[in-house]
Amino acid sequence: MHFEETAIQTELRELTRKFAQKELAPLIEEDERNETFRPEIIRKLGELGLTGIPTPEEFGGAGLGYQEYICVIEEIAAVNLGYAISVAVTGLPQLILSKFGTAEQKAKYIPGLASGTAIGGFALSEASSGSDAGSLRTTAKREGDHYLVNGTKLWITQGGFSETLILMARTGGPGPKGVSAFILEKGMEGFTTGKREKKMGIHTSHTMELVLNNVKIPVKNRIGEEGEGFKVAMSALDGGRITIGASALGISRSALAVAKNHALERQQFGKPLMEFQGISFMLADMATALEASRLLVWQAAWLRDEGKPFSKQASMAKLFASDSAMKITTDAVQVLGGSGYTQDFPAERYMREAKVLQIVEGANQVQRTVIARALSKEN
Ligand code: CAA
């Protein structure tokens, strides 16, 4: 494993940073306030080749690895988490279809997602099945050449904007083995969006309820065999959790920068805050937690790129980087004091953004479960 970025990784990082600073940063404060999402931003990221980084070139992706992917996600998250999550969620169907899709499914759905002309979605959670994903209740009953799907999905990122969603529904008995995965398309009859959540943060990312009322999903839209859906979802989340870790790096980095600048500039008792050990030690701890998070995220990405098992390390990266982001952003608010608690500085937004990373793509308690289960299987 190496920790020095390759030329292509640095190039991608610079390209994304430039775009995020120029096109995204000027919009963010107002769009967060007004809860505005702009699909054209995803399209523009797609034009730069940034929405399908780990997707094979034959389907319109960049054909690169996760080590490149995390550079892009970190840079977007450093400016706004909502768009980083939108890119990551658009990546999930690409990941799933590249690995489990038929030739026809790959050709039909991946190019739009990889080019950013279509936004992706991932519909697993329901009101009564969040962490216990295998207990989901949405049903898919086979009727000839289609399935009749009924149920309600909850907390679906950009569910109203997604053109192509991966839907997990029950085709068999109770538990994970009764779950199958399907491709759900925007506009299918009986598929509507319900309420949009009013959230603490990431307002540029709309979190939707999806209502499925006798939706006819063709059998050819099933991914893999009946009963394989839970494994499809879990293996996609292994990869997704690395992108959540990368998002945490972006937020932590921005929070640390704001806090450091403030500590260097703000004078109290006749000297900069940085000269008070109480503050400088906080910044030292923040920087150390960020570096440790970075190493875990890179390790998970590297393992995945090398084709080695990475599920445990992805959970560790997600867990540690998001818990660290929560601590780093909370401390950034503290370093800024009264200003940190106001919307004149972005520190309070970073703190609200960090919180969701401890919850999405598996609450951090679930990450600990995955890690503990892996530990007990090891010699
Ligand atoms: N890869 C492949 N297969 C896997 C797997 C993985 N990572 N994890 C589990 N499986 C398989 C198991 O091997 C098992 O199969 P066998 O019986 O054949 O061995 C099967 O799946 C069931 O596994 P478990 O018995 O471990 O299942 P469980 O019911 O105990 O659940 C869990 C395990 C880890 C808690 C899981 O339910 C989980 O991850 N929950 C959290 C769900 C989650 O992350 N939701 C996020 C929603 S999506 C989101 O947030 C995206 C967004 O919009 C931003």
C-alpha cells in the first residue's frame, strides 16, 4: 500500500476542487437555506467524467479505481455534502449493475448514470426496517413476465430526481434470503414520491419517501436470481461505506481549515488564539484524527482496488472517519466560539453535515456489528 497520490489522482482532485470552488461554492449557502438541488450540477460533473469514476469504460465510466473515486468524493464533500452523497448514490446502481447486471441491463442503464445525465437511487430502507434491512416488507409478486410491487420506501436520497433506482423487495419468505433486487425506473406506473423529509442538514440532497402501488417491474429488471437481493445490497454498501468515509474527510478538512484560520487570526488577551494551548491542542487532535481517518479510508479503497476482502475495513473507515468528523466539526464550532454557532461561518453547517454520516449507509452501531462479526470469524 502506498500513501502518495498518483498523478492521475492529483489531477482528478484538482479538477474536482476547481469545479466545486467555482460552480458549487457560490450557490451553497443559499441553496442549503432554500433546500434547492440542482440536477445540472450532476450533469456538469458528468461532463467532466466525475460521476462514473470506478465504472468500466465500455459503459461510459472512467474505468478507474476507488482510490481515484475517493479523491473526487472528498473534494465535493469539502464544499457540500449533499452533492457528494448524490454522486455516491448515483454510483451505487453503477456498482451493482457492473457486478451483477445482465449485458442488457448494463448497456441500458449504466451509461446514463456514468455520464451524469441520469441520477441514481438506492431503495432499501423502510419505516420498520432501517438497520434490520433484511426484514423489509415491500413485496414483489411474480405474475408472468413482470412482478407486481407494493410497499413504501423511506429516507431515499434524491428519490424524486432518480431515473434509475435499485429496489429491494420481498419475493420469498421472511429474512434476508427472501429479498430480491430490481431496477426501478422513474415514470413506471404506480411509482410516486411521498413526503420529503425536513432534515437537520444536507438540504441540497432531498430525502424522499417512495410509494409503490401495483408497480409492474418486468422480470428482465430483476438483478440476479430471486433471493439474492440482500447480498446485492450488502456488497454495494461495502463500497458505498468507503465513499461515506471519503465524504467525512472532506467535511473534516474544511472544518479544520476554518478553525485553524480563526485561531491564527482571532486575538484575545493580546495574542492569537493559537497561542493558547487549550486551543492549539484541540487543533492538533483534530488534525491527527483527520490523518488517521484518511489512512483508513485509503486502506479500504486500496483493498477494494486490489480485489482483496475489504468489508471490515470499509466499515472501520466509515465508522472512524464519520465519528472523527463529528468530533472535528463540533470542536471547530467551539474554536470559533460565538461566531461558530452563527451562520456567518460554515462551521455549524459542517457539524450538521457530519451528523448524518454517522447514520447513512448503516448507522455506526451497524458498522461495529459488521466489524465484530468479522473479528469473530478471524483466526
Ligand atoms: N456482502 C455480501 N453478502 C453479505 C454481506 C456483504 N457485505 N453481508 C452479509 N451478507 C450475506 C451473509 O453472508 C448472509 O448470507 P448467508 O446466510 O448465505 O451466509 C446474508 O447476507 C444475511 O447476512 P446477515 O445474517 O449478516 O444479515 P443480518 O440480517 O444479520 O444483517 C446487517 C446484517 C449488517 C445488520 C445488515 O442488515 C445491515 O448492513 N444493515 C444496515 C443497512 C444499511 O446500511 N442501510 C443503509 C441504507 S442505504 C443508504 O443509506 C444510502 C443512502 O441513501 C445514502
